[in-house]
Amino acid sequence: MNHDKSADSHDRNLKAITIDGWRAGIRFSSCHMIPYHRKCSRLHGHTYVLHLKIEGYPDEAGFLMDFSIIKKALMEIAGSLDHRVVLPGRNPYISVEAEGEEVRVAYQGKNYLFPIEDVIILDIKTLTAEMLSEYILDEFVGIVKIPQNIIRVSAGVDEGPGQGAWSTMELHQ
């Protein structure tokens, strides 16, 4: 496809597709904690919902990406987190140690012991919605071959209806 390189042409041709996780049923339930937050430092859970927005220029057939590829990847990511205790692997205030078949967690004078199959340790500093959206985005980009016509991918994660966070990655500029 031959694109006119002028800014006007690109603005006119830029398209976006979205996946609404509420409507598509892309969700997972898990629990976490956020140290030194007044309320969220206690172990608690959410039903999270994932969203994705992809922006770019349609290919010769008029597509940005196949919806089924996007949804499959998001379901895979959600499935890996579903019904798990989600822990940050890089938080300086939480000690997380996997020992055999158990994971020991200590912070703020509290100690937890979880079966290892019930836990997932993410390579992030904290488990806010903002950091979780960045993790989701990185995972998506890591498992999906993003076509050259895509310039931007954004991932959103809702902790419940009406509250969530988004992260955006610029690609193939």
C-alpha cells in the first residue's frame, strides 16, 4: 500500500480498533496488596477486565489486525492471572520467596504462606492498576506479532466498573 507521507494524509487514514473486555468477557479474578496504602495494604481481590486499543494504517485488505488474534492473546494473559494471588517481584517493601512448593510473603509485620500453584509473581514494582496495565501491554506485545502497519497499542485494566488505568506503547513509527 502506498501512503502519502504528508501529515494530512496520515491523520485522515489513521484508524483504531478496540476490544472492550466488559462486552467480550475478557476478565480475571485475583487478589493482591499494595504496601503502605491505607486500605489496599490488606490482602484483597478484584474482578479485573482487560481492554485493548490498536492504532495504525489499514493494510491492503483494509484491516489493522484480526480481532480473533487480539482476543485470544488477551484471554491467554487473563487466564494466567485468574484465581491467583498476584505478587510484585520488585517491590522493596515486600519479601517474596519461593521455597519448594510454597511462597512466603512478608511485609509490614504480616506473614503469608501460599501454595506455589496459587501464586504468580510479576516482574513489576507494585500492583496498582497503572502498573498492571503496563504489564498487560508488555505481555500482549510479547506474544502477538504486531504488523508493521500498527503504530500504537494501548492496554487498559479495570478494577471494577468505571475505574481503571491505561498504558500506551508507540511502535513502528
